[in-house]
Amino acid sequence: MAAGSILALLFAGTLLVSGCKTTTTVDGATVPNNSGTMGVVEGDAKKRAAVRLQLATNYYTSGQIEIAIDTARRAIDLDPQSAGAHALLGLMLMDVGQVAQADASFQKAMAIDRNNPDLNNNYGWFLCQTGHERDAIAYFDRAVADRLYSSPARALQNAGICLLRVRDDAGAERYLLRALQLDATSPVAKFQLAQMYLHQRRFDRCDFYFDLLVRSTEPNAETLWLGARVAHAKSDEVTERSYNEQLQTRFPDSPQTDAMHHGRYDE
């Protein structure tokens, strides 16, 4: 997932790491310490596992996937009942294409903390990414149903994206509109709605959500290419040329620029 892009915002959800944070040192690295104490964590395995989990999260978000996987596994060695460590390991294994191992990690996490909304959202995203879009919806719904869940809009937009993949536009529309009702700032929901309405050639609705999107986000390759595709579909050559020129100038090596050069406007 490229940083700074619309697609980067499709990350499944919040990692299961929480607590009062000070700092501590593990393996020579300074990380937040959920135990509330200072210095090298000793003694309690669960506390040491929590620090390993935070460190694994830090490595993962900075793109150091191999060391993040190793650190998450060490957290599990210290605390086999850490749902957060199993879930994080599942996300990372999914990223590196180890689908069966990722599913096993998620299943362990679910067995420990089945009602956790973040975990349900993340497992739903895993199912969506691995060809089980319909099965994923139940997990997104379970996450949204938790009244204490802090990010229900994320689960709703994930459900909408999954349904778009199986060409259930009506279901996707319901979820994406609900996501926007809960989070009017969501660029993902706006982007997906605009693109869906473009495919349907419902240009009034497409224009409405695309305008909301470009007014609230900085231009990137995805939004510029969507603008070019909308203009192309409407035979607006001037606007299409403008978007194409911006795309070429600002993101010459992007997949969207390659699609523009090959005329793949109807993808």
C-alpha cells in the first residue's frame, strides 16, 4: 500500500495494542511501555509480551516486515494468549502472501477474543482479500454492532469495498453511505462511491462524491486518474487533458499513469 494514496487508507483497522504508555528499552530500541513503568521490562511475561507487540507494531508500520513478524512471534512465545499478537501476525502474514498461516493466526486470535471489534474488522478484511467477500460481511457487521467500537465507519467502508468486488452495487452503496454518515471526512468512502457511480454512468451522483473528495484531500494518482476517467466518460476533453497532464507531471511512474498511456479508461 503506497503511503499518501487513497489505497493506503484501505488498511483494515486498528491494531490491538492499547494501554497507558511510557517508554522502555527492548533489543536496544525505545518503545512505548504499556505496563506504566520505566526501564527494561523484566519478570512478568505478559508485560514483556505487550512491549514486544508494540515493538512489532512499530516495525510493521515503518515497513520492516520481516523483523516485525519475528518480533510478533516472540511476543506470542511470551504470551500465547495475546489476541493482539496473533492478529498482528495474521495481518503481516497476509501481506507477504502466506494465506494459510495468516488464517491460522487469525483463528487463534478469534478463539481468544472473538468479540473484539477491531479483530472482527481485521479478520473480515483478511477474508475479503482472500476471495471470501461474502463471508467477510458478518465480521464487519459484528464489529459495527459493538457500541464501544471507535471506528465503525472503517468496518462499514470495508464491507462496501468487499461487496463491490462481487458486483453487489446495491449492498455496497448501503454500507458506503452509512460509512459517510458516521465519518463525513472519509476519502475512501467518497472515492468508492464516485467510482461506483462512474461505472453505472450515474454522472450526477459521481460528480457529487468526486467533488466532495477533491475538496477534502490532496491530489494523488488515484484521484487524478479517477477525474480523468470521469471526464473521458463524459466526453469532456478539456478536463480530461488537464487531469492527464497533472497525472503525468506529478506521478509519472504510477500504475495510473501507465493505464492512462494505454487508454484503459474503462477499467
